[in-house]
Amino acid sequence: MTRTVLILGARGRFGRNASDAFAEAGWTVRHFDRNSGDLARAAWGADVIVNAWNPAYTDWAQDVPELTRKVIEVAGKTGATVIIPGNVYVFGAATPEPWSERSRHAAGNLLGRIRVEMEAAYRAAGIRTIVLRAGDFIDTRPSGNWFDMIMTKPLAKGRFTYPGNPDIAHAWAYLPDMARATVALAEKREELPAFADIPFPGYTLTGNDLVRTLTRITGRDIRLQPFPYWQLQLARPFWRMAPRLLEMRYLWETPHRLDGTLFRKLLPEFRDTPLEVALASGIAHIPGASIGGDIDPHKAVAARH
């Protein structure tokens, strides 16, 4: 049976990984160009729409509600299931952990409230929706996230920049794994509730856990250094992104993990990529941050494909 998925935002980090995972699973994969395409026409006949559109933080307030409205309208006409890569922004700093599908969406900051309202719109619309919720991303190539842009950038010099308290737990997701899980859930979509909020447990790691693992991977001592938030404070008056980055700082100071109970119930045979292999794959592009230690570099390279 032919199965078709339409990927919105296929050039972004999640969209790219989802495209690869659906193709490897034998789905027909369509991509949509928001600048020139007709969404209704592109979505016609698609079984699943992956909404991986992710505007810049500074454009969320303007773009996210309109993009949400368009996807809901089209999915309502075509009957397609919408899959959204969810995040933990919907939870407030006071939300008790572990964060699960039952946790209250109590975000008080702008970006968090936008995501709360977006998910509420899908739920209210009554279209079949799957939110696969994950923490921060580890990608297999540079894609503009905290891990590759800030944290691992100085690895070649033996340093790892951490933007929060290195002693507290933080949720992480290896994107190829999350994409594989997306495909598996898409194939079970008829068995799920009309609106399915599914936390993806991924890895729960402290900053010190990351440093220890990277030390093993590279075979060299890695020193943790704090992220200089004072630079963002100075940039606030003239860089529109600075206030948005600062408002999300609480996630690096709030211990959290995602409850994987529901995920494991739905996908009991799913296996995560070993952490060392995922991290080695995530740093393989960094000049001078060679893979050594106890890690087989061939496995790390294979994990990127």
C-alpha cells in the first residue's frame, strides 16, 4: 500500500531528518515550498502532514498562528493526520517533573504561550494530530541549535560551553531517533486518540554528563565553561533575537526530563541510538574535534546516514 507524507519545512533540522526517515521506511515523500507552492494542492492525497515549519523566534508571534491556521484548514479538507515536533516550551519553570502528556501547560513567557496556543488550536479543530514532544536537539550536521552553534563549537580547543547549571537534568533528543519514532507513530495513527500528546524520552543528561561522555568520545580532557549571558544582555537593544534567547534561559536552570511511559507503551520495540554514538555523530563535523577514545568512528559516521 502506498503511503504519502508531505513535509513542511523539509530543509530545516527536523524536516530533513523526517524526510530521510519516511523515505527509508518506504513512504512517498513530498516537500512543500512555502514561498511558491499551493498547500492545498500539495497536501491532496497525503496521508500525513509533518508540520516542521519553524520560523525564527523573532517571527513566531506573527507567523505561527497563520501557519497553524493554514495547516488546520488543509488537514480538515484532506483528512490527513498532522504530526508536529513538539517542544518543552509549553511547561513553566514551576511545572513538577517528570514532564508528561498530563503535565499542565503553564508557560508564562512569550514563546511558550505561542506554542501553548498553537497546540490548543489543533486540539480544538478536531483534526487527527500527533505531537511528539522532545527536549533540545542533537543533529548530525550543523543546523543552528544550541548543541552545534554554542556548546560544541570550542571542542577542538578542549572546551565545552554550557548555558545553564551543569549539575541538573536536561532533556535531549537525537534527531534521527526522533524521526524514526515519528514514522513509527505515523504508521499507528489510526490506533491513537484524535489528539495524541506523546513525550519522546530521548536522553536525560546534566552538563557534566555531556562533558564526561565527550571526553570518552574524543579521548581528550574536555573542560566545561559557562555561557556568557552578559553578551546577550548587552545585545538586547540592537539584536531582536537576544530577548527571546534570554527568556528561554529558565529551561537551562530548571531540572527536567520527559516521561517515556506512554512512548514505551506505544512503541515497545523502539531502541535509542547509544548516547556515545549519537554524540560522536553530532560532533563529527567539527574541525579538530576528532573521534577517539572508546568510540568506533565508523559507527558514528554510519549513524549520520
